[in-house]
Amino acid sequence: MNHNASRSAPPGRTRRIVLLGLAVLGTASALFVVRGPLMMSAPRCMAGRWHGCFDTFNGVVLMTLVTLPLAVAAVWALARRRRGAGVAAAWRMSLAEVGMVHGTVPFLWLTMMPGAGAGTVPARVSLVPLRDLVTMGSLGIVGNLLVFAALGFFAPMRFAAPASVPRILALGAGCSVLVETAQYVLQLDRVSSVDDVLVNAAGAVLAALASRRWWRTTAQAPSDRRRPAPAPTG
């Protein structure tokens, strides 16, 4: 039996090494692709300039990457505090809370960036479904899918209430409607489109399906309470 166990261990270790190598390769590839745009915005961001940093796509992406270690530290601090208090699933709860914020706020910031004619161009609305998908392009569709992807991925892990596909769909659509309404009211020189709502909601659902195995179901609802103290023996 020990001989069989020793023979089955290397494949598992090899699998972990391969996955780690793929993760490192994917991260390096992503950094290689965005190195040019990010380096162009880095001097302005490091100088604290608003124009050229916080009002550009490259600047927001750069600041999102820069604040990633702070997000990891926040997850660690929250999880450690909860574990010390005896809260079950402390790491999952902490990761879900920080992930929702850090993964959603940058995309909302990009979505609410004003266009060149903000305040002067009349607000525009497109209520015909699927008409704007042709003009979005692949990059626009992917960007819209990612707007509420973090919310759809982490919300059912943290809360039992949205842990179903219809509820995640309603959550993504509702948040998207609020964003599109804000764009229209503030006259940000953006088109408030029903297709944006559809694609944003679809992105939230797809991300939620990816995290379905970690959803916090109703049966697990009391998991944020403290663990009961063990009964004294003897």
C-alpha cells in the first residue's frame, strides 16, 4: 500500500507544478502585452497627476495592479481577525468581500469616465436589443462582460441570498441599469444602451457559474457565526 501511495504522489505533484508554471506563464504574457500602455501612464500616475492617469484606461489598469498587494493584505488581515474570533469560512468570506470591491470598482470607474463631449452633447439612449452589439466589437463585448464579473463571482460566495442563477442575473441587470441611468443623467457623452445591460448581466452570470462549487447555500448560512466552544471533558 505504501508503494502504491508513493507511486501516485508524483503525478499529483507534477500536476501542481504544471498548473503553477501555466499561471506564471499567463501572468508574464499578460504583463508583456500591457507593458507598453502601462509604462506610458506610469510617470503621470506616480506623479499624482489626474490627467493622463486616473482619466485613462491605461492609468486605471496600472493603479488596479499597483493596489493588488493591498487587496491581498486586506484579505489576510480580515481572515486572520475572523479566525481569531472563531468564525468559520473566514478565508472565503474575506476573499469574497475584497474581491467584489477590487474587481468591480475599476470597471465602474472606466464605465463612468466622461467622453470628450460630456456636459455638452445631449444624452443618448438605445433601447433596441442587440442593435449595438455590432458596433461594440470584440474588445467592447469582453469589457462589458467583465464589468460585473467579480460581483457575480464573489457575491454568492459571501451571501446566501444571491446564490442562484436568476438572482445573479437580476443583480447584474439591476446594477447595470443603475450605471446606464447615471450615465444618462450626468450626460457623460456615452450611449445608455440596453445591450450594455444584457452583456453586463451575462458576464455576471458566467462568472457566477464559474464559482458555483463555492457558493454559500442556505444550508451554510450560519457559517459566519462563531464556532461553538468545545464542551469541557471530564
